[in-house]
Amino acid sequence: MEKEKKSLNESIIAIRVKLQETSLQKSGKNRFAGFEYFELADFLPTLNKLMLEEGINDCFYIDGTFAILTLIKGEEKQMYTIPYERFDTPLNKNGQPSMQDIQYLGALNTYYKRYLYLNAFGITDGD
């Protein structure tokens, strides 16, 4: 019997339901504001497995204006976007950069990527 062909949207919905059934745990901690959050490592391994099962590929990039996550299944594509803004590297209490510019760029990249996946797959913590 041939496996039923799902559209990209049907596969995304199936993944959302499967993710709801897992017990994803937040490992990120914002000590300043006192809250926890999902790191990419908290959900991406499970999400990658589910995308493989559903035949979905993903592509994340920043085009200068937007951070973009494109989900691809066969000829179908679905894009999720967030306006991208690059801020100056944060300064520490002594007025010096708190990290190297390239480290901050990596942190921004991770931040945008995380929120695009959270949005695309409805990953929420109820907060």
C-alpha cells in the first residue's frame, strides 16, 4: 500500500500535533528577568526527526531586511519571516563591548532562528 501523500501544510499540522505530545523542556534561563525559554537544542533534534518523517526540508537565512525560514516539501514552499534589525553589540557596565561583534551576530542569528521555528511549528510554553 502506498503511503498517503500529504501537502506541506498537512505535514506541518501533523508535526505540530506530534510536538504537542512530546515533553519538550526549556533549558534557557534569563537570570536577569527570571524566566526560562526554549533553546534551539531543546526542540530542534525532535523537530528534525519529525520533518524527516514528513519529508520537509528547511532553509534559514537573513537577507538584510528579514530573517526567513522556508519550509520545503517537494515543489511546495512556505515562508515565515521576521523583520531583521542588527543592533550595536551590547556594552557591559564598564561601557565596553560585552562580546565580540561576530559573537553578537551569532547570538542574533540564533535568536531569530529560534523564534521563526517556534512560530512555524506552534511551539509554546503557555506563557
